[in-house]
Amino acid sequence: MIPGVGGVPRARLLALLLLALVEVIARALGDPAPYIAGSSSSSSSTFLDAVVGGGAVSTTSNDVTAEPVRHQRSASGRAAQPPPYSFHFAHAVYNVSIPENSVIKTYAVQPPNEPRMGLHVTPDLEVRYKIVAGDKDRFFKAEERAVGDFVFLAIRLRTNNIVLNREKGDSYRLEVKATGTRREGKSRTTLEADTTIDVRVLDANDLSPLFYPTEYAVAITEDTPLHKSILHVVAEDADLGLNGEIYYSILDETEQFAVHPTTGVITLTRPLRFAERALHELTVVANDRGIGSTSRNQASKARVKIKVLQVSCGHRTKDDY
């Protein structure tokens, strides 16, 4: 039996010993809650109050108390979930390019350092992309590709064998709609977002220069001064840049005439002699200056007839064709 000490009743002393024992056990188990001031549960307080008989027993602790972990809770008392991803594209407009005459299923490419096209999503969201405007000829298709929490948007050519021709259309503005679906049991939630894709069709060297007309004729007198321009031939190429720049040349070597390589102007380089030759026939060739031509006929040709008129007794005679 435990005697009273210093006037303290045995029951009160027993309660203090039990409290100390509880703290020792709690320390051994690694649970600081019972001995952290102000952190005891109501049931623990009731238990201690019952043991000490409701007396004014005061206990202190010299231990440093840790900040308790706080969990954000919603109004219903449940732990609040982190905010969901905002279902929208980071940019209103994206830019891509694709070469003309590309084979089916060729993907358009973004310029370097361009922000990636697509949406950040939660794992439970299923996303589909669809072109809703700007593609009346149905050249393109929108595809989705999920990687982690990001669903990439890709634009590619369809498989309908329609040729993408830059000369008919060099740019397209596609309106793309993203639809996100979340299923929870029998209920379904749908989210939508929109963006614009500007598609630029890149030029390929797929066209040959074309002469119009393809036959030229001119009559000049035999005393025509050297280096005088006597005829101008013209070819056109609908390609862009070097692919559309034309280089003229004479097919058969001749020292009598020359053609300017970029203007197509034919000039006289040697004196004419009616008695030696009254008619000269040339073939002028037009090539574009592009590399990697995909055209079957990379050059165009024009026939040129130059009639020499005789000069006699200081008078010129000129016969019309």
C-alpha cells in the first residue's frame, strides 16, 4: 500500500504515478500526443480527470512541441483535393508548316522553340481533338497523343490521296476543338477548349518553267549593230524563291547570238551576212534555279527564227513573214 506523502492523499499520489507511467509508455512507443501540452484528446482528458478525482492537478513538460500537420478540409469535413488542371490551351494560335505534295499521313511541324501544342489534363480525363473549321477540302486531321499529364495535339494529312498544292493554297487556318470527358459511375462530365492552327504550305520545286509563246520570229537587217537586242523571250515558273527563278540558255552552241541568262533578251554577237545565211534557228532553254526538282520535265524550250534581210545600195529591204 502506498502511504500518503507530505499531506498528499494516496489516491492523488497514485494518479500522479499513473500519469508518469503513461508518459513513459508513450515516449517508448514514439507517440508524442499524450504528453504534448494542449494536444490531448477529450477522451484522454476525461480519463485523467476520472483518475485524479477532478482535483486541480497541474503537469508541465519541458519537451519542444512540434507543429502539428494541418490538412486542408472542405466544408463537408473531407480533405480538400488539389485544384484540377485548367482545361484550356496555353496559346490562342499555333503555327505549323508542311511541304506541298507530301505523302499521306505526313505530320505538320512546328517552328523551333515554339510552345508545344496540347493540354495539361488530369489522369481521369479522356481528350479528343477535332478540326471544326478551315478545312473545307478535308486535307488535314487532328490527332491526340497522351504522354503523362499532357495530351499533345498533332496535325497530319489525311489518307484520301488529295494532293496538297501550294500553288492552289499556300496557307490554312484551322479551328480545333478539344473535348475532355470524365466518367464517374453513370455520370459524365464534358469540358471543351478551342485553339487556332495556322498551317503554312512550303514550296517544293515541282513545276517547270513555261514559255508563252513557245515560238518566236523576228526579221533584222544584215547591218544590225553588234550587241543590239533583237528579241525578248519569256518563261514563267509558279514556284517560289530559287525554285521560281529562271535561267535562260541557248541549246546549240552559237557565236552569232547570245541570250541573257536572267532576262531572256537575245542579242547579236557576230556580224550578219545575208549572202552566207539568210535564216537562223535557235532553241532557247529555260531552267529554274532550284535544287531537287520533282518535275519530270525540268526545262522548257522555245523555238526562235531570225530572218536576215539584205541591205543593197544603201537601202534596206524587209519582207514580212
